[in-house]
Amino acid sequence: MNKQLTFLIVIIFWMLGTNLYAQRNSGAERPDAHADLSQIDGDINMISHKARWDTLRTFQMYSDYDSYGIATNGAHFYVSTWDTTWFFKYEMNGLVIDAFEIEGVKYIRDMTFVPSRQHFFGVRPESTVIYEMDFNNHTLVRTIPILCAGVSEVRHITYDGALDNGKGGFWLGGFQNMGAVGMEGQQLVSGNEISGNWTNIYCYGTAYDRSEFFNPKLWVTGVLLPGNDGTRPIPFIKAFDIKTRKLSNDMYQVEHDGMTGWQVNNTFAGGACTYTEYGMSYLATVFQIGEYYDTNLGVVFELNQVGIDEQSKDSQGVELLPNPVQNQCVLNLNGFEAREVNIYDALGKLVFTQNVDTHNEHSVTLEVSALHTGLYTVLVSNLQEIKTIKMLKQ
């Protein structure tokens, strides 16, 4: 290798290293995903009391980037930025480990994860499309046009596997409305049907919560506007009842105790997501704090302790063959109109989800080769009933 080529390679690597420290307004330069300010909050609350709205942990988002949407695949958190093209990948304990862009995607306000496709879906304001994204390969899979009366733009989105007769779909909407669409963007629930319950409420994020198997709900994050008395917006988390299609009275007005840098009247709640781990369900959201929202904080709240055995019924009429299983098994429904199959490990963590088309399937093939050896609980459910089967993976 001649000296000129060696010198050129050194210059290229020096330039790449310099770009790691670039600020957000410097074009397409890559942020430093391992900067000191991106580490876990030193005042983190790690004590779990298994009661709703206890704070499991808080962690500071990557500095100088306006974090907004948050979603998880159960292994990592992914966070979008409302005014840039960057996405950030975090460990579940809040440590940022990667930053990336996706060509053709920017300003994502809220995101959700679809287990059956292993893709993330996001929305941005002043737009009526859903972005389907492959975060493993950092690519845009497609855009899905939204056709939903009463929803003129989308700022929040969450996946609900029970929509469209078990085919799955999305609850989504703007600041003060919500509707539901199928996986191809077709209208399922008009925004006009449920848009009259948003007085003094502005929605920034939604998250589907199925921890209560017979009464799933959405959690809405955003701000309350008390009135015209000059009071600043107050962040909140409020339940949306799927059955009645109304915002319910189940609301949590966020307290600032234990959250470093919290300013009660200078905080906005952004996107949200839920997940289950070790028999407990959690809600994660993003708070933008300060006069210019220069502090971005991830907060994880406890929701419910998931009692699988207590909340489920026996498996009469449903068979799993073979059992024990190695790579693939068949679930014979025998007339049970299933909507969804969920598999939990011995610690109560959701490790597998598959939708069921009850109109065309009398049995369901489950590909479980990725699961580790051990004992699992298989939950076969519809909107009214759950069947439970113990599965041994060899």
C-alpha cells in the first residue's frame, strides 16, 4: 500500500470520527450515540412496587435531539425525533446504543410495533400515511395511505391485533380525535364516532394495553389545557375504553417526584408504548421538559401485574400437537374462534404473538424454533375467552 493511499484512509477515518460529535443542525452527520449525556439518569428509580403508576425507571434521552415517539419490540426501545431524521436505539434499562436514519422518513411523532411482521409503524403530522419501517435493516418498507373520516392528520398510532376480526389494525388520530384503520389503511372506525370527548385534551401518543385480557384498553398521553387563565399545559395519561370508544375517567395526572429536571408546567408528554416483562405490564413514554423542551426524559411506569393463570380458562377443546415441540407445532382450534395466540415464558414475559384468521383457519401452525428450551404458557384468545395450554419446548 503506497503512502498516498494510506494517508487518504487515515483522513477518511478521521472525518468519520469527527462526524460522530456533530450537532443535529449539521445536515446528515451522525450523532454520537455514546455521549456522556446519553447515559442512564443517576437518580434512576429501580424499585418495583407492582402498583399502577409507580415509576420503574427514568433515563435521559440523547442530548440535543428532540425525542418524541417511543416503541419497543420487547428487546429494545426505539425513539424517534420530531424535528430531525434520526432514530435512536436503547437498551431496556435506558442506555442508548445506536443512532440511524431511514431514507425517506423524518419527523416521526409516534410509533408502534407489529410482532407478526417484526416491523415498526410510524406517523408524522400534516400527513395521512403510515410509514412501515424495518429497523434491523434501516429501510422504509412502504407507505400506507390512511382512509379514515374525521382524521385529517395523524400524530399518534398504536397496533391492536384484535381489530378487523383478528387481522389487526391501528388506532390513530390527531390532537383531538381518533379512529381505527386496517393493516392496509382502510377505515374500521370513523374518527367522527369518537371525536367528541377531547375537551381541553391534546393527544400526543397512544399505547394498546392487553394486560387485562378481557378488557384491553388504550392509554393516551398528552397535555391538559386547563383554560384561558394562563396556566401552562399539564402532562397526563388517560385511558380510552375500546368497547365504548370513549375516553374514560381513568386518568393519571403525572407527578414530578423522583424525576430529575422535572418542571410541572413546562413539560409535554410525547409518544407511548406498553410491554410485558416478568409478569408485569409497563407503559413507557417520553417527556419533553423545560421552556424550550431541551431535556428529553424517558419514563417507565408500572401498569398491572399480569396474572395469566388467574385470568385465563382451561384448554378444553383446543389441542397443541406435538407437545413437547422442537421447531413447529399445530394448534387445533376445534371450533374455538380464536383471534390471537400469545406465548409466555416461565417468567411471564411475552415471547411470541401470532394473529389468527378465524374465518379461514381451523388449525394454526406455530413456528417456535427461535424459542429456548423450557416450559411455556400458550394463551389462545378472542374478545371473550382465553384457553391456556402448557407447552414444553425441547
